[in-house]
Amino acid sequence: MRELGIGIIGTGFMGKAHAFAYRGALAAFPDIPVPRLEMIADVTAEAAAKAAHQYGFARSTADWRTLVNDPRIDVVSITTPNTFHKEMVLAALAAGKHVHCEKPLSPTLQDSAEMVKAAEARGVVTQVGYNYIKNPLLKLARDMIAAGELGEITGFRGIHAEDYMHDSESPYTWRLDPSGGPGVVADLGSHIIGMARFLLGPIAEINADIRTIVPSRPVAPGSKERKQILVDDVARMLVNFERGCGGSLEATWVNTGRKMNLAFEVTGRKGSLVFDQERFNEIHFFRAGGDSRQAGFTKIEAGPQHVPYGAFCVAPGHQIGFNDLKTIEMSEFLRAIGEGKRSSPDFREAYEIQKVVETAVSSSKQRQWLKIA
Ligand SMILES: NC(=O)c1ccc[n+]([C@@H]2O[C@H](COP(=O)([O-])OP(=O)(O)OC[C@H]3O[C@@H](n4cnc5c(N)ncnc54)[C@H](O)[C@@H]3O)[C@@H](O)[C@H]2O)c1
């Protein structure tokens, strides 16, 4: 069976998730090319070596360019802060590698356009880390919508709310650096925009109100020196989809108490679906009609009947986890490479998501509806 040499740049939250996913992919999906854990990179040799030992990579480096140019590496995963994505992606593409890049693809639409162009010119397989749509129940929701189970879709209410920035004393991090993007509208907003597109298709126009709630933060943990915040904390967006229905999307990282409220309610004339990532092994379905005394939302619990749940666990209701979603994502990516096909969501889809993000920012500045060009 074909082997693919894997290189990961970055060993933080996502670097570890990618490592878990590549390690577990073959156990869950025996048909994919065999991922060979070749090299991992970080800013210091110590951090990289520690990660290589911990995650089972053969080699490590403090120089990401060594990794992208290594002849034994076929696939590069980029899990560094957003500001580094473009340079690393373009170098990996120039070296002929298949590239997985974390979301958002880049700080600006212009950068994303360049990355799409370079990837498509190279003809390699690309993927971007929109892992939440890899949930088998999200695929079920999309299939149910497409099959008309909900009837004509009349609305979509989507949100991605967390609270990791709610404390005004939490210090400055790379997520607050405007060179990495406009703020939560890209950091979390891109997930709910991507999810809305996955379920209902393209967004045609948008009217956004985007705000910075915390004006300054300590430059470092415990520091009295403060830095002005130039990125947003909350984005509220009214949207109209190309298919005709309207909806709302919200992204916030200051919703005190919320940990992973990536949620939606999609309503149609014949039924509704309600989902929340905080309980992502279930989705609630309401079917209109029938005996009104028995009417109510039915909880659908994930099980092996929701492919590929059974690749992880034969027992329904036992639940899969965040790293399993990442494993599904990486397996699809590796399978696409093996079969010479496009993977999804690829750089082009990430560019379309970025387009919505950037139009939302412009709409908020101009205080008006704008078409997604
Ligand atoms: N898909 C998701 O659900 C999800 C979740 C969190 C973060 N992300 C995305 O993943 C990316 C990273 O986020 P994170 O939370 O893992 O960040 P993190 O801060 O935990 O990790 C970033 C890593 O990159 C390393 N790094 C920085 N500069 C580097 C360089 N020049 N060379 C090599 N390594 C370098 C850091 O040392 C660190 O190990 C971001 O783009 C973020 O938006 C995606």
C-alpha cells in the first residue's frame, strides 16, 4: 500500500490534533494511504524534539523550510498562527507537497486568492481545517436538507460563541494581532460561515455589525502595561443565501460561560433541525404534521449507522470526540491524495469562506447590505 510521508509545522493545540489524527487514521480507515510520521517543526529545537518523541515522528527541526523541502515528505500540515500560513503554504506548494492548512486560510482575501492560484497551478491536493463539518451528523443534516425532509428551507440561525477572551485581563496573544486577520469574525466566524455554506450553499449578501468589546489588554500575563485591541470581539451578521432563504450568523469569543457553542437551527416548512457542538453526538429533528399531541423534537443519537462513526466505535450512543473529527478530516485528505481527487473543504472553499468574512467587515464599516462578490 502507498505510503505518504507526513510533516507538521507547529506543535500547539492544532499541531497535537493533527498528530493524533495522522496517528489514528489508519486504525480507523484501513483503505487510506499509510501515513508515515516523518518530521515535525516548531520555533525551538527543544519544542520540536519533544513533540517528535511524544507523537512518534522520526525527525524534528527548528527550521520549517527544512521540513517543507525534505524529499521524504509528501504532505505538509500547517498549524501555526494565521500570519505564517501564506509563506509556509507557498513554500510547501513550491516544493510540490500536498498541503493541509489550518483555518482561516489567511489573514486577507488577497492572500487566500494567491494561495488558491498557486495550489491549483501545482495540481496538488489541499485541505483547510474546518473539522466540525466532518461530524457524521452534519452529513446527515446536509443529506436531509438536500432530500427535502425539511421541505422548503425558510431560515438559518447560526452561532459560534466561546468565552476565551471574555476576561479583559486575559493577555494579548497572536489571535489579537491584526496582521493575522480581523478578529473573531475570521477566527470563529469562519467556522459558522463554513457550516452554513456546507448545509445550505452559498451566501449571496450580508449585513454585519462587528464590534470590539474589550478596548485594551495586558501585553503579557500579569503585566500592568496594556495594548490597544484593534481586532473585533463580536460579529453579528444578517445573511441571505443564494437559494433564497435568509438567516443570521453570530461569532463571539466574549460570551461568558460558553465553551463550544457552535450551533445552528435550520427551519423548513416540513421540519427543523437543531444542533449544538457542545453535545455534538446528537441532533434534534422536528417533523411537522401528524398528531399534534405527540409533536416534538426527536433526539437522533450518533451511532454506526452514521458513517463513519463505526470506524471509531461499534456501539451507538457511546460517542466520538473532537480528535475523531480531526481523524475523519485527515483520512479524507489522505484518501483524496491516494485517489488523485480533490478533497473538501479545499483552499478554494476556504477562499469562498474568507470572501464572506471580508464582505462582513466591509458591510459593518459601511453600515449597509453588501453582495458577496
Ligand atoms: N480547526 C480548528 O478547530 C482550530 C482550532 C484552534 C486553532 N485553529 C487554527 O490553528 C492555527 C494554530 O492555532 P493553535 O491554537 O494551534 O495555536 P497555538 O498557539 O497553540 O500553536 C501554534 C504553534 O505554532 C508554532 N509556531 C509559531 N511560529 C512558528 C514558526 N515560524 N515555525 C514553526 N512553528 C511555529 C508555535 O510555537 C506553536 O507550537 C491557527 O490558524 C488557528 O486559527 C483551528
